[in-house]
Amino acid sequence: MEWLERHQLPRMRWIGRTNRYFQREGLLVDDCTGNGIREKDVALYVAGSSVLHAVDGWSYAGRALESLSRGDAATATHLGYYASLRAAMSLLATEGIGIFNTRHVAILPPPWSAAPPSVISRGTHVIAWFALEHWATYVRSGDLIGKIISPFRIPLSDWLGSRPGNQWRPVARDWLLDWGADLRQLARDRDLRNRASYRPHSDHPSAVSPHHEFVAEVWRLCEPAGGSVFQALDIELLRRSLEVGFQARHGRPAIGDAQFAEEVQQALEDNGQDGNAQLRNTLLRTGGLTDSPLIELAGVSSHVGSATAHLEVISRALLLLRLATGSTAELLRDAGIDRKSVEFWWLELLDARGIWDGGITPSLDELWDDLADALDDVRAAAAAKPPVSAVDWLTGNAASHARLVGLERIAVGGLLF
């Protein structure tokens, strides 16, 4: 990233037009068999791609929500899968692994002992899962996730660090493997991938509801609080981590257990949140609180075409994008790249996507201000009996709909604020 800051960003681009591999990724194949890879060019490319893949992943996820609003489950599944793929490519790029087409490059020594060659020859879908699966088994992945997930700006590893017999890293590994399940399944089953992406679906369109409640939940989990876009989502993941760790240590469920309540109280005190009654009640599920539907759906893998399969794919994509966005943000901060230095890019992006019209540079809260009415509209639609149809939603709430499918807003907030 330091190279990127010195050599590329002053030219107001993440990947320079003179970069050998800019829009010419096929040259990587030639260079692997000819004069050798241009190390500086490929390093700059991979560094810049970590940001761009993350944003593109959120764009795919937003278009998946668009498909949901039109009752198009098949297209939502397709776009959700590609959101996952981009999330994995972004996450791996932050670790120095560049995913291209048929040739892929490891820029930095990977965190496994038997290092693969610097150039790997596999298909994109296969290598994305292969690399993610291997990375998930190593200590660094758990450490990174423990730093990324940070309720109240406190790393998850700090929340869990004082617990005896800390079982955090296996939880992190399971998250990566579970949330990457679609990459695994589709990497191993080409026919399934082809059916989801290339086969006709519109002969008998299914009467899928617009899923207003799902869209509303995505935005609830990604609403700025405490200076973070992901506060609500990170609290959900903290609760799940505490419960899983407790059960691993004691062999019994955490919910309703007096000892678990004591451990939660200790964690709150250790992290300066002992006066936060709302957080304590959330972590202890006071009043019968359940997990976010998005978290629950991410843990289910139904067959393609089932009633909730498309929502499951999108849920896993969003969670993987949370990790990719956090990892990329860490890389940017470490390199001293802040939102002011890349204002040329993110303001133009938001303007192009119809999210922010430029002019005054917004704060994080201002970036979300125009969503208030849209969120009221979608929550009302979710609560309506009978459900609001796709036609009524799209014709009566066009402006709200356009705002709610613009997930690039979340990408910018998560990367730069």
C-alpha cells in the first residue's frame, strides 16, 4: 500500500493506466512463461484491487437486493454469489494474493508453512475458495478477524481475550469457512454454478415476495453508530462469539446460564462498558432476543431453488464483505491513506451511483441522512398485512427503492470512516 500511496494515488487512480496489467490481465499468462512478471506493476495492481473488489462486491450485493425487490430469486442468487467472490478476492488481495483469470499471484509470503509457488494456475472460482480455505486454518486469519470486528471500537479479540480457555480462533475459522460456503460449493460443482448463472430461469417465474423485511435488516445492521458503519452487526457477532466460546469451554449452552452472565459482566467491565445496560441486555438476550435473520440465514445452506436459498447466499456475501471491507480499511489506515487523500475517487463513485451529488463532502452521519425516509418506507412495507407487492413497492416508492439498493454507501463508510 505504501507504493500505492507514493506512485499511484497522486495520479488520482487506484490502478494506473500505464500499469502493464491494467485491463490486460491476460498478459500475466504471457509473463509467467516469458520474461517474468513485472513485480512492481502486479504489486500495485493487487494493492489497488483490494479496495476495488470490496466496492464491487457491495455493488453486486446491492443489485442482488434490487433483484429481491422484483421477486427475481434466480438473479439475486447469481449476484449474491459474485458478491461473495469479489469479497474473497478483496480479502485475499489484502494478504498479497492476486486472483486473476487462469494465473494467480502470491505477492507476499503466504501464512502457511509449505508456501505455494508465486504463480498458481487454477480457475478463478476454484482458487478463490482454495486460498480462502487454506488461509482460514492459520493463526493470522483469526488474529485479523479479531481485530476487524470491533463493537464500540474495541477489537473482538479484546472482548474475548480475558476469557479463560479462549476459543476465539476456531470461531474465526468456522466463520470464514461457513461464509465462504457458496464459493466452496460452486468451485467444486461446475454444473451447479452454470445452472445458477447461465441456464434459463424465467420459464416459470416464482412468486417470490419482495423481501422488504430482509432489506430493512441489512440497513439496520449497517447503520452508523459509535463512528462505525458496522456497529450493530459487530455486536451480533460479539454475542455469537461469547456464546460459542462459553459452550466450547463448559460443554453447555450459554443462554440463561448464570456463569455466562458473570462472564459477560466481566467482559463489559474489562472493556469499559460496565455501565452499558443496553449492551448487556443484548448480549444476554434479555427478553428473548434472537439472532438477526441475516445471521441465521447465513448459517443455512439450502439447495438452489428452495424458498430461502437466495437470501442465504446474499447473507453470506454480506458477512464476507464485512470482513473484506474491514481488512482493506486496516490496510489503508496502516499506509496512512485517509478519505481526504482519495476524495477524488469516493465522491465521484457516490455521485455516479446516484447516492451523493458532490459539492460538500459529507460526514458519516450526513451520508446516511437521506436514508431516513427510505428506511421508514421499507419498514412500513415489511410490516404491512397483506405484504406490499413488488408492483406497488416499485411504483409507489421509487426514490426509496433507489436509495436502499445503493450499497456502495456502506462500502465507502466501512472503508474510509
